[in-house]
Amino acid sequence: MKFLKRFSFPKNHEPEKKYYEWTLSEEKILLPDEKDKLRAVCKKLKTKGLLINDFHLVRSWFVVDLGLFTGLRVGEMTQLKIKDIIIDKDHSSIFVRHGKGGKQRSVWINKSFKRSCNLYLKIRNKFGLPNDCMSSNHLAQFGMRIKL
């Protein structure tokens, strides 16, 4: 019991809360030309991955595009499943099941990233990986995590 008393607090004592200040500055933000360079390097890696039959390089390309086009947090991206990509003719989105604070939300995607999604799903298919992408005509029965 003496051991536990070392860790007990007085009745009216609350542990000190730590606050972190997050400030945005120019060095933390990618400039448009830096974003373009990053995408170009990842596109080359995707091409190399297709040539040497290495799916990890292709997935890396897609994850970078996913982050740049959608603004998802890294934790949200690691929890995504293929079935969370919803591609329809009129509009497409990504369903985030485990967002900040445990909230769910949909993130709309533009036509450019929709093309990237379609290409990624075709490449997954070529590598023999299942694609259970949702659409209004097809509901997935299970999902595969997009692992980083």
C-alpha cells in the first residue's frame, strides 16, 4: 500500500494539463511547385513499380495523391478500406469512418483524383488484389484496408 500512496493525489488536486500550440508557418506548407515535384516523383515511382512488379511503389503514389487531393489526416488514411471509395458517374467521394473525434464524414473528390482512383483500382486488379469499391449499383460485402 505504501507503494500506491506515492502515486495518489490529494482530493482536490488535478494533474497538470499540457497544452500544445500548433502554428502554421510557410515551412510547414507545400508550395504549389513543391506539390507538383512531389507528385512527379511519386508518378515515376508508380511507373517503376509497374515495370518491376512492385505494388508498394504504386500504393505509395496513390497514398500521396490521396493526401494531397483530399486533405485526409494520416490516421484517417490508414483506416480506409477499398469499399470506402465511392465512385459514381455524377459524384464521387471517400467515406471516412474513423475521423477526428471518432466522427464519420464524406469527402468529395474531384474528377482528376477520380481518374487516379480508377487507375489505382485497375492496377490493384492487375496485381490480383480484390476491388470492392462501392457505387450506387454495387455494395461491397467486405473491405480491404489501404495499408501505408
